[in-house]
Amino acid sequence: MARDLDETDKKIIRMLVENPQRSQTEISELLKISQPAVSARVRKLEEKGVLSHLVGTDIKKAQLFMAKVEITTDKVEQLLKTLESCPLYLNCFLTSGKHNVTCLMIGENIRSIMSCVDSRLRQNLPIKDIEFDLIVSPTRPMIVPVKPQAERKKISPCGADCGVCTFYTEERCLGCPASTCYKGTLM
């Protein structure tokens, strides 16, 4: 657990957060401990889940857009299952307050995110209330696990055919990155 961390563990985590490419040799020299000791500590931190590695894309540098979608629904599991296969979906948070779910979504343009919310979430799920907020800019670098699609199919993972969607045909959406209709470049 995080409570079991000593000062050396915290320093190793801080160094790797500042520079994930920093070598264990460099860390050992800076902390004045052996490289095998650093390796053992890193392994234990990873096993505990305190230290993890994320490969992704900086949304600001890649000029991606992010939205926060606040949802009130009685069918949380159905919502999460639907979102799980969506290439625009980053993560959901179960929340208290006015809404019970907050989702983060990402796309190459705002219209694509909005069309996903409007055509797939609002129309196809039992949602009582939904609010869409564009995240204008992160205040720190934000790395997200964008996974370019290796194989595209005619029908999107959510079951939609982008080719007949009015958002797509009226060029208000780039299409689902998992579909053959996709007109974007990154995802």
C-alpha cells in the first residue's frame, strides 16, 4: 500500500514522474544506492500498483479535443458496457451530486465527440439527464492512451453504421475511428 512507502520509494516515483525515460542507473547515482536496489524497489512499487507506466499521446500537442460528459442514469452498467467499446471513450467516474457518472471522451474534432454523445448516448441509452462540457485546455500535460485502430469494420463497435448517420453524411462528424467510414488521421 501507499502507506508503506519510505522516502527512497517516494524519490524514485518523483524522478520517474518527472522523466519516465530516466534510467535506473541514473536514479541509483542520484540516490547513492545500487542499481539492483533501484530495480528491486521499482519492481515492488509496480507489484503494489503504486507505480505504473502509461504510453499515450499528449492531447495538447496532438491537438485533440476532450469533453466531460455528466450523466444521470439508473442503468450505469449498461452505460459503461456501451462506452467500453467506443474509441472516443477514455474513462468514467462514478460520482455523487447532481449526476452519477462523469465520462471523459476524446476526439480529433469537437463535432465528432458531440455527435457520439447526441446520436449514441442520448438516443440509445436510458439517460435521465446529460451535460456536455468541452475541456478547453489542460493546465498540465495530459497523456491519454489513444489507440489507433488496426482494423476497421463497416459497423462501429456500438452497432452504428456511420455511412447512414446524418451527423456523418452532413460532415458534422469524422465517423467512428473503428469504422471504414472514418475520415480522421490519428485514431
